[in-house]
Amino acid sequence: MQDARRSPHSGLPTPADLFVGRDGELVAVSGMLADARARLVTLTGPPGIGKTRLALACASAYAERSQCPPVFVDLAPVRDPALVMAELAQAAGVEPRSGADLTGQLAAALGNEERLVVLDNFEHLLGAARDVGQVLAACPRLRVLATSRERLRLSVEQQHFVTHRLNHYRAGLRMDYATTTAGDLATAMRTALARSGTGLGYRKVPRGGEVRAAARIAALLAEQ
């Protein structure tokens, strides 16, 4: 996520859209971060599923609870795993000293603070996972929330697989298609599209997931 705008209170990028349809996941991931054993939580899932948006919501909630501003590192433009720690240092306000161990400098700057670091778009830099592990070992009060298409495969890692928002809508509706009327299905389709921000009132083009869900509901309507 490349957005230079920052929320004035959290140090996080200001999201371009509303946080809709993921309240359950926000509670689940926030619960993971509240666990003292959760040093690294990785949000995994396919591209475009909403990992960054969920991470921002979780980091904002964490900042509200802890009163400690999180550190956000956008790794999308970074191509060399060896530069991940330098990006983290810059985001944390640590000026690298020539010839000094960067992990040690980060530990000295962050080791006694309760901080949350968000490492966004980590999947193409998995070679830096070991460096992340070393920083976590050196900073006992530090937590990392990563977004990635793949796990970092560290022993301290806990994973949360991010699912499509419409999956939560379907689960919330708890519809029995064997007894549901055509009107019920039409209402469900309108509700799902409206909640996802793609209703006609928003004048936006539905995304692929919404289109597929609408097509499925339309097929069910035709079977009535």
C-alpha cells in the first residue's frame, strides 16, 4: 500500500476506503495481538483480498489500547531482502550508523518499548524473515503484524488467513437455500452489494468477487 498520507494520531497511512464487513476478523486478529505469546502475526491471502486494510484497522485498534503509535513499513517498492531492516529502521526513526549492527541499533531503540510494527507486502522478501526473527528476539516487547501471500515460517509466527468480505456476509445471513424465496435471495444480493460498498448509490463498479456472488444468487433465483 503506497500512501504518503498519515493519520495524525497513529502514524499509520490514512486508508482510502471505509473498513466494512470485517468486524469479526478485526476482533480475531486483535485477540491474537493481545496474547503475550503472539510476537508475529501474519495476515495471509491472495492479492487484493484486503490484507493491508485489515492490518491498518488492527494496528489502529492496537494503538488505541496501548497508546503507543505503531510503525508502518510499506515493503511493496523494496526489491532486496537485505534492505528490509534499513526500511524498518527508517520508519522507526533509527539512523543507521556506519559499521554498526543494524539489528543491535533497532534493539537499542525499540527494546524497552511496547511497539507494534506493521510489515506490509512481505511476500517477495521472505529472505528477510530471519532478520525479523532476530529483531523480535532482541526486542522482547516488540510485536510484528505482517501482510503476505505466504507465511514467514518463523517459530513464533501465528497466521490468520484473510477471506473475502462476502464470505462473512453469507455466514451472517445464514440462509437455507432449500426454503428461501426468490424475494429473500434478491434482498440478500442487494444487502451484500450494499455492504461491500458497490451498491448503485455508491456509483462504483462491482469487483470480481461481488460479481460472482451476484451471479450465483441470480442462478438461484432462476431455479425458484
